[in-house]
Amino acid sequence: MSLDKSYDPRSIEQHWYPEWERRGYFNPAAQAPAESNRKRDAYCIQLPPPNVTGTLHMGHAFQQTLMDTLIRYHRMRGDDTLWQPGTDHAGIATQMVVERQLNAAGKTRHDLGRDAFVSRVWQWKEESGGTIARQMRRLGASVDWSRDRFTMDEGLSRAVTETFVRLYDEGLIYRGKRLVNWDPVLHTALSDLEVLSTEEQGSLWHLRYPLADGSGHLVVATTRPETLLGDTAVAVHPEDERYAHLVGSSIRLPLTDREVPIVADTYVEREFGSGCVKITPAHDFNDYELGQRHNLPLINIFDRNAALNDEVPERFRGLDRFDARAKIIAELASLDLIEKIDAHTLMTPRGDRSNAVIEPWLTDQWYVRIAPLAKPAIEAVESGKIRFVPENWDRTYYEWMRNIKDWCISRQLWWGHRVPAWYGPDGSIYVGRDETDARERHQVPAGTILVRDEDVLDTWYSSALWPFSTMGWPDNTAEVRKFYPTSVLVTGFDIIFFWVARMIMFGLKFMDDVPFREVYVHGLIRDNEGQKMSKSKGNVLDPIDLIDGIDLEALVTKRITGLMQPHLAAGIEKSTRKQFPEGISAYGTDALRFTFASLATLSRDIRFDVGRIEGYRNFCNKLWNAARYVTLSVEGHSLGDGSDDLSLADRWIRSRLAAMVSAVDKAFSSYRFDLASQALYEFTWYEFCDWYLELSKAVLQSDSATESQKRAARHTLIHTLETILRALHPLMPFITEEIWQRVGPIAGCAGETIMTQPWPMMAGMDADAEAQMTWTQGVILGVRQIRGEMDIAPSRRFEVLLEGAETADLARLATNRHFIERLANLSGIRPLAAGEIPPESAIALQGHLRILVPMAGLIDVAAEVARLEKRIAKIRQDLGKTEAKLSNANFVANAPASVVEQERGRINDFTRELTGLEAQLNKVKALGG
RNA sequence: GGGCGCGUAGCUCAGCGGUAGAGCACUUCCUUGACAUGGAAGGGGUCACAGGUUCGAUCCCUGUCGCGCCCACCA
């Protein structure tokens, strides 16, 4: 049974993944070759855990392709290889999804209560949690599913608790009352990283604050007039002569009955606004610090919704901050206390999940004291224990790490790891692994009732432990000993701060070693116009749709369903219909993966162009059909034992194959997936298919070739194809496995899967074969060029004459005549006899050798004249450039001798070619008379 | 305000101190027994701009212009 005529990814991809998984090929223990006792290197990659309730997007698919490629490459190299999968509980994101579901049913989480709500989230996790795993299987990700982890499963939760207790005991976690980024919609604190500042249009209000002694007023400029009610000072610059005399006196705060002092502080910029700043220590980070320096009181005027509380005059109480602003402005205006209002662009802080304007708010939160952790983490990169690829990301890392502030890790949510702290009736804090442990550690009397802290930890806290918590830490497991530190982290630059830096800090802290040796930072996948893919832009591509294909109507429906802003639907529909009039065809996983690899250059943005995946789908088809040809040519015939004499073509392709494998190997080792895919593509298509397969036909389909020559060709065909399959397997696992199942046994490979075949490593550069092949190709290309440009039908065969052939040429001709006749489709090729007058011919040159295509009945004189003139012009140009170079005395004096020699050689070549072509041109012209 | 990056063929992108490359698109010819998801032959680029270093710059340096991202407490 032969391979099907056409490559159909669907049928082969669905088959192989379950088979691999069933046979346990993804598990490190299962890979150990029984016959090998050598100690194998460990190779481990941790999957950045996706949100458990999410779906994979193009970025995930891209990233997983790169990781799977590395994993498969190392597995084939014989390393003991672990790719650790898992998912993240994604605290805020997941809780919000479930809350929205409740809201749709007219309920809130408070209606359910904490326990019931958390059960509800677990239920949702169970329902939707399998999606990611299904998608990963479609992508061919060879993760060890037997070790699948979830950040909130028992083992990982134990690691969370353990680290919390240890850090607390060391004073590296503390509880403190200070300003945090408060999200008044989600009612939780956020870390600095979860706050995004965006430029927004606002106003700068210039307010008159009357001096307490009635002698006039100061003008303060503010973007947040509503915080006036919490002002506890006005500040000026200490060297500002305009206000020096007022420092130490007070102003009477409008709309209140309070007097607040005028203080001097260098924080104030004299040039900005009026040079006077209102100070609200409880609602602004800078003002807070200034307040600390000047011992100013803190007046908290907001409640958890950022509505005004009872600290403000009665008529303002309960007002939302924005309503309060309007009312305060109105009152100030009526009191003539507004000097002016300028339009002003300001950076507005918003929560990354809720998009609500974040309010600095005074609360009790848990913090990680970060400086002692950051120091060794910085040193780990400085010393090269961790290497970023590309290297320049270390700058970004340093930049952030050197300015890092304490990490607020508590969140006022219900979904997450609950803080392992208990409070006594007097408010004392008891931290422990559980309540019993907390009591024992702090000798809390049995009768004392303890209440557990309500907060949960930032999702990224558990993520930061991922490299070792997944391996069973705090137990000293075999996995920890074998696979920590892991080999490489493959991640996007968007989470260097959120995740990478924190893993480094915690890894060094708890494991006393870095969590990974290298960090490969890849770019972000954007659409073909460079736009970020997002639901609201309607430009999202689902990797599964590229694999399976999707018709236009389904694609449109998918893109416009569930939009947060339904009015965008019409535009999205229009652009989708324009971009994909035929929908998206099924390209298959291998083509998608190969496309990702080819796009994996060391840049920040990667534009995904559907045109490219089509090209690589075609590449799959090319490979498939090459395999058909090879198997059809080989099956049922003897391959010999490898002792048959190789033809020039056989030697040449083996030499080129070795070069390709070596290039791919180098590319994988240096994370140049683009170069690897390019080397594979070019060799397979342009050298193996375009040349070698055709050359092999000249042997296999010839009556005059010996059986030994045919065996050598068959051996080379199957050997080369089998090697291509192995080199290609890390990028295209499915098609290579499918073909290998047929080809491997013919090639004499043992083993039941390509997955664990050894990575091909071969020496075998054959310079002589490559030189001879270049000559042979030159002759063939010369003829083809004349054929192409003279519009001679491909089916038209003719005889070619060689003029000026030397001994070496005659020898090469003798060896390769059948190749040339076959590939140039000639009826014959022969050297001119001594004294033979050549007929009128079109001419091509191969070095000094003149290849003559007799014109009679084939070629029009005018066309040949035009063709020659074009060639001559081109050579004259090149010759001119080279001559200019060589006539420059400085060049000859200073350039390396080899370069000068090379240029001289080129002059010779050009001159000879030019002379030949010009003579030919004159001859042909004379002919046309 | 700091930091990082990009500007090469119509489009998406490699490359690199010494004759400008690929895929897609385009032109002409071809259904030859692996493949029309194919084959053969072609056209197309002052490598953003201006200086500098060099025998030689698309590549190194400086500046300009354009574009993008990240960080940051001018109210």
C-alpha cells in the first residue's frame, strides 16, 4: 500500500497524538533507552501555566510550538526530558468570570457566601478546565500529562503556605497599614504591576486657598479637587521666594472648618502650576511620603467604593468621588475660589482587570519585603548564572529590579490561596501552616478563639514558586534533585516582571539556586497589520481554526459573538469578510508550527500572515509527495548493504544533507527557530526535491544503469529522506511520524516511533562532489536558461555541443552525461570534434566551457541578439565595479590578500565571459545580416 | 523624563564590513509516470535620510526624520 496521493493533515494528526500519549513517550522515565546505561543529561522546561478557565490564543500556540520543538529536539538527543504542564488559578480573572455568571442570574457572590462561591468556582474550573489540555494536544505538545499541576492543587498549596510561613518568620513578609492601589470596583488591593497608567484628558483646577490670617490666598493647582476634603497641608518649595514668608503659617481649607499648615518641601516643582501643592496624605502616594516627613495627619475620606465617608461635611457624605468632584467645583465656583481651569493631560491609573480608576487608599495589607530578595536575583543575571536570550532583555530586568518596591501580596478576593494567618481577639497575628500549627508555634491557649485572615494571595505568588512547587517541594523529591534548575524558560516579555523576576527571587531564596539557566524571550503575535489581537478589535485568530479551517460564516459569528461593545460587530464583520472571503482553509498543525518557527525571529512583534502558513502547508505536501516518490522507487527493490558505488549525485546530496543537519542543530541550540526552519525548507525543496530526486530518476529509470548504481541511488534516497524526517520532527511531529512509520523500517531503523530516534549528527562534507555538482548544475542551468528565454517548448529535445572542453570537462561529462541529458531534456550532448565548425548557436558559458544550442529551427536571431545584449550589459556593469575596486591603490594595499585575489579572479571570469558573449553576439548579428 | 526596539523587493521578513536574499504576490512557458498544494525561466530594491570611521558601509559610530513598546511621583 502506498502513501495517499495528497497530504491530508486531518487524518494523520488525530491518530498520532493519542498513540504517543498512550505509549508514555512524553514521560521522562519512559524515554530511557534500555540498552543505554550512560548517565543522561536532564532537560526540563516548565510550561508557563495558562489560566485554567481560558482558551489558548495565538501567543500560547506560538510559545508552545517553540517549547515543544526544544523538548523534542532534546528528547531525540538522548536527554532525560521533562516538559512540565499545568494551569494557573488566575485569581481575579477567574473570580470575575464566575461573578459575571452570577450577575447574569441576578445574584452576587455575597448572596452565596464565601464557601458556596468558592465551590462554584471549582465547579467552573472542572467544566472549562479541559479546554486548554485539548488544545495543547491538537498542537502536538509533548508535555508529561501524568505530572499535570494546578496552582491550587494540594501540593502547590502546601508550597505556598510553607514559603509564606518561612518568609514571615524571617521578617520578609509583614503586615502593614499603608497606601495601596485600591480597585473600588473589585474591592481589592492591587500590586503596582496590575495598575496601568494611561494618558487621559482632564482638567487642572487652580483653586484659591484663603490664608488663615485673612491677608489673601494661595493658588493651588490640582487634577483631583475632590480630595480637597482630605488635605492636611499645602506645600511650597523651600527656596521659592514667592512663598518663603508664608511657610509656617496656615490656610483655611475651603468647604471645611479646618486650618492646615503651609510646609516647605523639595518635592514641589516651582515651575508647575502656581508652585503650591495641596497635600492629601491619605489619597496620594507622594503626598503620603511628604506627610510622613512633616508629621501630617492622614484623613481618609473614602470608603471602599471610593465614595465619601463620614470624615467629610455632611452634605458630601455618600457621594461617589466623581459626583463629589462636581459638587465641590460648583461650591468653590460660587465662593469665587476658582482662579482658572486649564485643560490638562494626565496619567490616569486604572486596574488592569476592571479598568476602574485606581484609588490610593489606606488599608492593612500583606507585603513581601523585596530588597533582600532582589539583590541576589540581580546578581544571578549579572554573573551570568541566568542568561537572557536575546541578551538585551537584561537591561529591562535590571531597570525594574533596581527600582523595585515591596510587593503587596494580599487580595480581597475569595478565589485563591488564603493567607495562613490567624488573629486573636486582641488582634495579635499568628502565622502557621494551619490553625493547629499556628497555635503550637505561638503557644496560643486552647480557649482562645482564632479567626483566619480573610484575604487571599496574589496569583503571581503561587506562580513564582512554579519551578519547584510542581516538583513536589518542600519534599526533597527525585524530580527536584534531577530537574531543578530547569534548562530554559520560554516566555513573552510582557511577564518578565510579573513572573520571571519573581521566580528568580523565590528560586534563589528557597532552592538556593536559580530556577532556570536561560530565559528565551519571544515576541508578541500580532495580526497582519501589526495590531494586537483582541476580541474587541475582531482580529483574533484561533490557532485551532488555522489547523482545522473554518468557513466564513462561522468565523464571522465567532468574532462578533460575546462582544463587550456590540456596536463594533458591523465593522468586524465587514473587515472579516474582506480579509477572509473564502474563510480559512485547513492547514494542519505541522504547517502552523512550521510557520510559527519561521516567524520566531529575535524581535518584539511578530506579524502573523496567513499567506505564510499556506506556503508551509504546501511544503508539507511537497515532503509528502517526495516520500511517495521515494517509497515507490524503493519498495520491493534491494537497497544493498551500503557498499555500492555512489554516483556524483549520491555523494553530493549526502554532503549537502550533512551541512543542513549541522545548520539545523546549530540553530536549535541557539534558539534560532527561524534559521532552522529555513535550512530545512531550502534543503528539502531546493536540493533534495528539485535536484536530487530528478537526478535519481536518471539512474532508476535508465536501462543502462547498473543494478549496483540503482541500489546506491535507492539507498541514498531512503537514507536522505529518513534523515530529513528526523531533523524535521521537532518542528513537524505529525507528518514526520506518519511518513517515518513507512520509511524508518525500510531505512533499517529500529524502534516504533520517530520521537525517540536519535537526533541525526553526521560529518560528511564532500568538497569534490559539491564542486562537480556545481559544474553539472551549471551546464543544465545554462541550457534551461536558453530554453526558457527562447521559448523552446520543454518537450522539445535537441542536441547540445560543447566547445572548448578540457580534459577535466570531458571527464565530468562522461560521469554526468545521463544527469545532464535527463534534467536539461536533451537528445544528446557531445564535445565538438577537432576542427569541427560549430553551427549557428545560442551560447551559455560554464567557466571557459561554451555550451552551444544550435539555433536552426529553434531560435530566432533577434531574440538571441536581445538575450546576449542583456547578459553583456550585466557583466559589463559587474566588471566595471570590480575594475574600479582594483584600480584603487588603497584597496590593493590594505585589503586582505585573499579579498584582492578574489577580485582579480572575478575580473578574469568576467572578462572571459564578456569576450565570449561579445564574439557570439557579432556572429549572430552577422547571421541576421 | 529614563530604557528598549524597528525602518531592506508590492506585502511579511531574513541577512551582513567585501558581487543585495527568502516566502507570498507578479510575467512567460509547461498537465513529463512524487507533487498544478506542482515544474522551468524571468521582472522587481539609490537596504529611511545626512554625516563620520574604513581601501571598502545596507552592516560599525554620530545625528535627523518616522513608527512602536516598557518604565516613571510634576500635583
